[in-house]
Amino acid sequence: MYSVRDLLEQGFRLEGLIRELSLSGMVATMAVTFFCAMLIYTIYRCFYRGILYSELFNVLIVMVTMVTSLIIMTIGSNIVLSLGMVGALSIVRFRAAVKDPLDVGFLYWGISAGLTAGAGLYLIAVCGSLLIAVIFVFLLFLKRERHYFLLVVAYQPEAEPFVLETLSKAKYKLKNKTMTKGQVELTAEIKMKANDASIVNRLSEADHVDKAFVLEYRGDYKN
């Protein structure tokens, strides 16, 4: 028969809650984590479609993946240390603004890969990272045929019928139109194939059209 005191002492014992890490296990975990991190690094570098590629942000993804794996290994090896680490990490505040929403997805990808690899789920970490990479590349090639662009045309009022007729063939969506003395500046969203500058050439060669150019549109334009 156990007394209440014995039961309480046994309930608060830390035996069995501390798991020892072997050197071979640590090396295997960090190797799998590094493989996943470099896979994410390569996908981000080769298939980045943003305005300006940042090598430092890509290196940050690798570091986040490795650090996350290290934290998960520490938490899994010592339950007492994990409580202190959670408390220490709770006071960290990140203020860096993410310019491209897709960058957030890559950060979560790195964190999830580091988490699963640090927990010893090597097969899930590797297969999951490969599957995400395949899906991401597939989605990029799926939308490769056509892109959204912002077409900016500056013209004189006499050329407005021609400009509107040309835009109607490209299925445009008016974003902004500014009229000043003797000149009209129109901004429209159009959908066309990449490297297709036929509409720009047609407009720029027309009479009473001062300038025409396009910018790739990613959905962050505001009137």
C-alpha cells in the first residue's frame, strides 16, 4: 500500500522524462534538417518570382530550419529545460516586415521541416518537404502561360477611341485614369502572355500617344 505522500513523490519524479541524445542521433537529425533546409533554399532561389531576390532572406530560411530542429531536440531531451526555453522564447518579438506574402509560406515551411526533423520524424520531414516542393513548382508552371500586368498609357484626348478599342481586345480592367490639360494617363490591369509586348508596341506607335509601358502586377496595387 502506498501512502498519499508516496504517490505525490512518485508523480513528481522526473525519471523517464529525460531522454539522452547520442552523438549519432544528433548528427543524423542535423543532416536531415540540413537536407530539407537546402531543398527549401534551392526552390526559393530557382523559382523566386518576386520583384527583388534577397539572398540574406534565403539564408535566414536555412538558419530558421536548423535552429528549430535544435530547439526541438533540446525540448525532447529534457522536459525541465524545455519549460525554461518556452519561457525564454516567449519574450522574443520580431519586427521585420515581410514584403512578399509568399515569403511567409517559405518561413513556415522551414519551421515545419525543422520541427519534424528535430522530433526524429525523418521520413515525414524529407517526404513532406519534397512533396511541398513538387506542388509549389507545379503551381508556378500552371500559371506560367499568362501573367497580370499594369498597362500605363499617356495620350492626348484625340487618341482615346483608339486606346479604348485596343484595350478592349486585351480584356482590361480600369485601375486609374488621370486627366490633365491636354493629356490623359490611364492605368489598366490586363492579362497576357509573358514577353508579349504587341499591345505596347501598337499603342506606342499610334498617333497622339505619348508613352505606353507595362509593369508586372502581383495584386498589391492600390488606387
